[in-house]
Amino acid sequence: MTSLPASDIQLPLFLHARREPLTEKSAWIALDEHYRNRARHFRLERLFAIDGKRGESMAVEGVGIYLDYSKNLATAETMKLLMQLARQCSLQERIDAMFRGDRINHTEGRPVLHTALRKPAGTRLVVDGQDVVAQVQEVLGRMAHFADQVRSGQWLGYTGRPIRHVVNIGIGGSDLGPMMAYEALRHYGKRDIGMHFLSDVDGAALQETVRALPAEQTLFIVCSKTFTTLETITNAHAARDWLVAQLGDERAVSRHFAGVTTNIREAERFGIDPENTFGFWDWVGGRYSMASAIGLSTMIAVGPENFRQLLRGMHDMDEHFRTAAPEKNLPVILGMLAIWYANFFDAATQAVLPYSQYLKRMPAYLQQLAMESNGKHITVNGEAVNYRTSPVYWGDNGINGQHSFYQMLHQGTQLVPCDFIGFCKPLEQSGDQHELLMANMFAQSEALAFGKSAAQVRDEGTAEALVPHRVFDGNRPSNSMLLDKLTPYSLGTLVALYEHSVFTQGAIWNIDSFDQWGVELGKALAKRTASQLLDHSQPLRHDSSTNALIRRFRNYNRNGGLQARKAA
Ligand code: G6Q
């Protein structure tokens, strides 16, 4: 990926005009005063006591998601000021610009059109003279054909046997989305096809993945937007070597490898048959790509119709985000509350806690989505920010978290806003498991908000010396998201909800949420250093620490360098 010369950077019109600094906007100043004079003294217990309907009035429902945000350190006044700030930051204009296909990823000079990936067939969106919806639908059609063939057993491996294992080779945005979606939709998955995800370039990852796989019945999908990412390409070559060694013929590759990339030529050079290569476009960011051909493994797992339902859920949330008033707009509410905590309460992190075994990979997925998008400190105008940007998103399956890190959420010294996510209906149930699961979710948000006073602890007969240890101050904020049932459609709504919450935050912070120069740096550094580990004769010109580490590695691998391997 190359950067554009500064003079070529085209800012969309509304970004062009030098924006009034965020902290000088009247809504920001009003929020600051509101925080200092009132909000930092808010007690949730009291807010609920003075407004008996708070639990209902501070809740919105959209596209099947019931969002209860009443357990936040916020009042109607807070929300009003936050929405004013959104308006003063031209949030709606920015949303419209994204959906229209303006080049809002201005450091890479690209439109940001993951929303076009889920537009219904038959609609149109013309960008640079091309109807991108038609292009998307064409690839979706090819994917569906391929997925159906693999699922039905018509796609035969080199020795004539049907595919029973699919290995997705990819990293970052080419791994986390598909892996999360596969786990989330396991219930809908085809059980006789095993799905595997290979991202780590550690040789152990490949070996542990292929150890028990029958090469004759294994399909590798190499997912890489650029087809140049070292980890993915190295793994793809290693997987090809394994396959050829197992099947004893180079010609086997075309029956056992598919590619997903914007760099079709490079995939072909690798040996992937263009018939088995599925394209996408540079206007799809890696972390926003699970609805593109990067979702091929998802489609094979759950089938084309379920994949379309996933896209439908995303599209419905896209439309909600684009059209709903900020006060009723789920992603805007979620995003603005994130601003409230990060910038006024100085909260450094945001926990995401799904009460669903199927959503166990959701926090990892959101971690990339949020932090790679908004973990930046330069505004679109090229100036350093003077406010906090992305919090650290983290989390785990909520019920497991209760037995580990929730201690800190309840009694630690930091404020950690939490997002609870749960479903009314279970997909799998034996006895009263689901009631128990959801009772935990509801009870945890209640305990975080209202705590337990010293008087209550004493009433339980606690010895005086233990009372301070058993007191819970409460007043710890959370959102609760309640959905009917986990389906491909509802997963789509949830993913798009977070995508747009992240967009909202980036719009307020006035940063480019769609570039990733930090990731690009890592890719370049790894290439340079890797060549020094392979070729021990290369001089080391790093700092003394890095030089010493590399020398130590080389000493332990005297026989392992490239030259030694070549000599052998
Ligand atoms: C995502 C990032 C990054 C990217 C990976 C893989 O937004 O750009 O996580 O997805 O580095 O890149 P390739 O798909 O090009 O291999």
C-alpha cells in the first residue's frame, strides 16, 4: 500500500474547510462543564430513584436490537449535549459521504464502501462510473456456486474425493471476521465440513492444523486483500508444500486452493486457478471485509442463503444508521457514549461481554475493528489531537469473565464501561441453562450499577473487619443489548452496529478511521528483520537492544540460517 503525496490528498469537501478544534466546539465545552459540575457526581442509584421510568426511557430498539443504556452515568441532558456534539461534528454529512462513496479514507485516497457489500441485488451505487452493487452481486453469485459445489460434495479434490475440511489462511481482517462469524454461526453450520483458521506464521500453527487432515479432502482458501502479507503468503506456500508432498503431484494445487484477493494476478502467480479466485475491491477495508469474498469460508460453512441473511442484517442496520435520528440511532448512541467515557471520564478501556458461547470470538473481532480504526492521534487535517481517542476494547465470554476479571470490574480502581450482549431465546438448551446464563447477565449489570452498601453487608452478619472488603461501590456503567435469537441476520445487525459505532467515534475525533499505517509499519519492519535472521552475514544496524536480541537468536540458530539450509 502506498501513501499519496500530501499535495494529492483529496479531502472530501466537508473535511476540507479547516474544522474548529473539537475541544473548542460549544457542545464539547458544555459537556465538559456538565461533567465537572454534575456528571462526575452522578450516582446511578439516585438517577434511578428520581426517575422511575429511566429503565424504559433510556432504551431504544432498532433492527431487532433492544439497547438499554439507562445504566450509564448520563441523563437526558447528557444525551442532548452528546447529540449536539454529533451535529456540530457533521456526523450526518460524514455518514452520507461514506454511503455515497466519497473518498473519506483520505490518506489512502479511497472510498469506504463496505456498506455496498450488503446492498440488495437490483439496487445501484455508481462510483467512478462503475455500478459497485452489480460487481458485488457478480462475485456473490460465483461464491455461492463454489460454496454449493463444495457443500454438496460435487467439488472433488485431485484424487476424486469430496472436500471435508476447509482451511482459511489469512491474518488480521482476513481472519478475525470469518473466524468470528464461523464460531457465531456454528449452529447453522454444515457439520460434516470441518473449518480451520490459520493465521499465525509460527510453524506450529500450520502443523497443528494439518496434523489430522486428509490432504485429499482439504481445501485451502488463501485470503489476502493484498496477497503480499508475509505471514499469509508464507503459510500458503507451506500449505502448498504439505499438500504436494501428501498427494505427490503439483497439479493437485488447483483442486485444493482457492484465493480471495484484490490482487488476482499475484494469486495466479502463486498457482491459484483464476476460476477459483474471488475478487474484492480496495474500497473494502480489511477489518470491514467479512461481508465480501473474505466471507467465503463463512458461506461454505452456513450456505449461501444464510450468508445472504447475514448481509441482510448488516444492510438493515446500515439503513438504520443512515436514516434514524441521532436520538434513536443505536450506533450513534453507542458511539457517543464511548466518547462520553473516553473523553470526559477518562476511561481507558471498554469491555465487551457476550453471554453466548457462540460469540466468544466477538471481543477479539471488535478489538481490531475499534482499535485499528480509531487508535490514532492525528486528525484528518494532519494535526495532533489533544484528546483521548480509541479506548482499549477487550473482553471475553461474559460468564467465563465472571470467574476471572470481573473482580476488577466490580472493585478495581478504574472505570470500565461494559457492553453486555445476550439473547432471549437459546439455540441449544438442556434444562434451565439459558435462564441461568441470562440471569447472570442481568444480575451483573445490576450489581455493577448499584453495588452493595456497608449497611447491607453488615446486615448479612459480616464481621466488621471484613465489611470494607465486601462493599461494592457500584456506579459502574454498562449498556445491555438484548436480541431475540442469534441468527445470521441478527449477527449481521450486531456487527454493523459496532462498525457504525466505531465510525461515529472516529467522526467526532476527526480522524481517518479507515487507514492503518501502524499495521503497514509492522509489515515493512518484519520483512527487513526477517532477511537478517535468514542471512546471518547481513550487517545489523539497529539499536543495541535489537542488535543483541538478533545476535542471540543467530547464535542459537547457527545451523538454521538460509545459507546453512542452502548448503545442506
Ligand atoms: C485490516 C488491516 C489488516 C489486514 C491484514 C491482512 O483492516 O489492514 O488487519 O487485514 O494485515 O492483510 P491482507 O488481507 O492484505 O493479507
